[in-house]
Amino acid sequence: MRNVATFATSSLLASVASAQIVQWGIEKRDNSVPKLTRRADGTVVEVITNEKTRGGYFASCSVGTPAQKVTLQLDTGSSDIWVPSTDSSVCEPQGQGCTFGSFDADKSSTAVLINQDFEIAYVDGSSSRGDYIADTFAIGDAKLTNVTLGLGLETDIAYGLVGVGYALNEASVQNNQIYANLPIVMVNEGIINTNAYSLWLNDLGASTGNILFGGIDTDKYTGDLIRVNVQQDPQTERFTSFIVQLTSLEAHSSSGEDALSSTSFPVPVVLDSGTTFSYLPQDLALEVWKEVGAEYTVVSNDGTGAPLIPCSLANNNGYFAFGFGGTGGPVIKVGMDELVSPLFTQDVKFTSGTYKGESICQFGIQNLTGSHFLLGDTFLRSAYVVYDLVNNEIALAPTDFNATSSNVVPFPSQSATIPSSTAAPSQDSVGTGPSSDPDYNAQKGFMDLSSTGSSSSGSSGSSSSGSGSSSGGNSAGSLPPALDFTQIIVMGASMGLMMFGGGMFLLF
């Protein structure tokens, strides 16, 4: 491996000769080998997998010359590509083993050492540190040169990440360094026209989905694609993560509907594919749990816990409507089938209380304290999301689950507006949302297991809170405080590992 002293960079304003896109497919893994295909129009489709037990979406890539295959987690919440080194202890046979692949820099003739400053730590206590290197990086048949990536020499994480967020969110920023990350390199090398991409995760049990760099696919969503502004980080006053304003949250079921309230409205939320669940303010999470009858249960000696719910409620046809950008902004409906997740690898049942004898699952909306909150995969699967890092906008529309057709529309030029989209008309004058507690008109319908069917996404105007008296039924009860960032845990070897905020890293 060669040695240089500066970061691999290239012009951020490189001209692009023709409109092109790069597409990664997403599929549920059935222990099969990922397939690479090329579309007839010259764009690249790569199959990547929905790894439920690891709690994320993974892409098959290759690094170096000759190419070494690695499977990396796709993460809109972070900005670095990094791979575990073959020499790291976690990849050794007596260690955990890097079943998703690792990288041996000494075997790549194109690897260049930049520095030894790569350091990143995540809020669940995991970390990786080592070198920054530059090398070739391939996505299907699209091969990029001079890509900067981290090489995890000391890591307790057995697989790497592909971060596609803002460059200002790179781990190197702690050392006052910044470089052209993957989407920027795609622009610089003429593969896409502008730093933008769209994400279609599809539903929890689906076999296909994709991330599309440089374009949108109008056959992958229903209704209108509506843009909202990305918010600057309040501390740095810069664009570092995909923060948007959640301006309403409604509960809908067969028994009625409720407009939920929070003192945090409009709630700053990060749209983050590297987070398995969604994390809302304490007061809003409590109202959601009361609607569906989730029971917060302590699962750790330090008092932290999780909202638990019967697995059978995944069949309920109730849903939550997430509104953004005020009146006329996008509304995404998230059904219970996307919010009820297995907690244990084996069938464990409630032993007492209302749900005695029911199989235990974890609810996909959880509580958190902090200055901003997270909408992870439990939300993103129901939305078609376009990330525009040049104009600092995000467009959302209800996903078209299991769509089989495709109509790709590339961004025509650098800094072009998101195709086929309109701006939310009232986002500059959003209010604070409902000020009173909901009546819980929807609660009975959520608890009624006879009210079953397939949930669906759709968009609508802002709805108002239902009226009537508060219904009875199970409530969240007396609950411990919300989890703080320092209290997030990975819940034991017997449970499915759920990733939390790849982009919400802590700097050493």
C-alpha cells in the first residue's frame, strides 16, 4: 500500500457530460449470492439485502485492485465509507468473524495510505479506528477511482458502512479535515449529475427495493412528491444531517382518529436509514404507546427498557400519519405491520397481565431525550424519500409497496430541483401543533384484533383530532424516563441486533 499525506479530493463543481444514474437494488436475503445486473439504458442495478437480524440494509461492493468483495451497511445518517481490516481482531477466526467480508490493503495495488486518523464511535458503545486510505470502489459495474474510506484496524464491528450523508458529517471533521465522499465522487467522475439520491426500502417482508443515485423513480411512489427544507444543525448552523420538521402525528384505527400532541412540535427529526427504529420525544411516544397498548418493560439492570407489544398486533389495520412541513406538506401513513418487530430469536410469550400467552414483539416507535430525534427504518419503509444535498431539500411521498414497474427520471443538471416535485406551501409558517391531550378515540380499534387487514401508505391533507370521550383500555402505565443517548443499549445475544443511528456518532 502506498503512502501520501493529503486527502483524496476532487472538484465539487465538476461538469457532467450526460445524465446518468446509479441504482442499488434491495432484497431480502435467502442465503443466496447477491446478483449484479446492468440495465439496458446503461445504469447499474445491484442487489443488496435487508438483514433483519442485523437491523439494516446492506450493499454488496468491492474495494481495491484486484477487487475484494465486502458487504456494507447503507447509512444515510453518516458520511464515511469504512471497511473492517482483515487484520482486525474481530475478523480473526477466533473472533466474531467478518462474514460480510473484510479488506486487506496490502493486497491492493491501488491502495494509498492518507493518514492514521480514522476514528468513529457509535452511541451503542461500538467503535472503529484505524487509517484513512484512498482506493478504487465499485458498485456493480460502476467503478470509482480515488475514493477515500476508513480502514478499521481496531474495531468491534464485524462489518463496515457506506455513509452517504453530508460531507460535514464525516468523522474526519474532528481533525478539521473534509473530503469528497461517495455521492460527491460520483458527481466528480461524471456518473451522476448532482449530489442527490432517492431511497425506496419497500415493506418489511419485501424482496426488493433500491437506492437510486442521481434520479428518482416515479413508479415507486403514489400521490405527490412534496419537498421540505432540510434544517441546519442548531449548534453548528450548518447542514450536517437530514433534519426535517415533523409537524403533526395522527393515530387512525377502525374506532376513530386522534391528533397527538407534544411540547416539541415542530419536532426536528433525522431521516436515517442506519437506525432500525424511530425515536420521538417522551410525551409524544407515551401517547403513541397508549394508543396501541404498548407496555414499557425494563430489560436491563440499569433500568433501560423497550415498549413491548403482542406480535399479533402486526395484523391490525390501524396506522399513524406523519405530517411534515405544515398544511399541504407530505403525509406518510405507517401501518402496524411496519411497526411491530420480533424482539427475541425464539418465541417468548407474556407470562402475566393483559397479554398473557401472547408472543412478545418490540414496538418500532420509541422514546428519546435530546435536541433532535430520529425516524429510522420503521418509518422509512413507508416513504419514498429523495435526498437533495445541493439544494438542501428532501422530498417525500407514500411508497408504492412491491411496485414492479420502473420509470427513472434523472436530475438534468447540477443543483437541479428534484424532478416531478412541488414545495410544501406552508413550511415557513408552521405552528406548534395540538396543545391538548388526545381523546384516544383510535385506541379501541388498535386493541381490536378482529380489525385486521393490510395497511397501506397514502397521502392526505392535515387531519384534525377526533372528538368524543376518552376510551378505556390498556395504557402505557407508569413509565421510566426516556432513554438518553448515553443509555442506548444492544439488548442481549438472544435478541435481534438493531442498529441505532449510524450517523449519530460520538467523536473521540
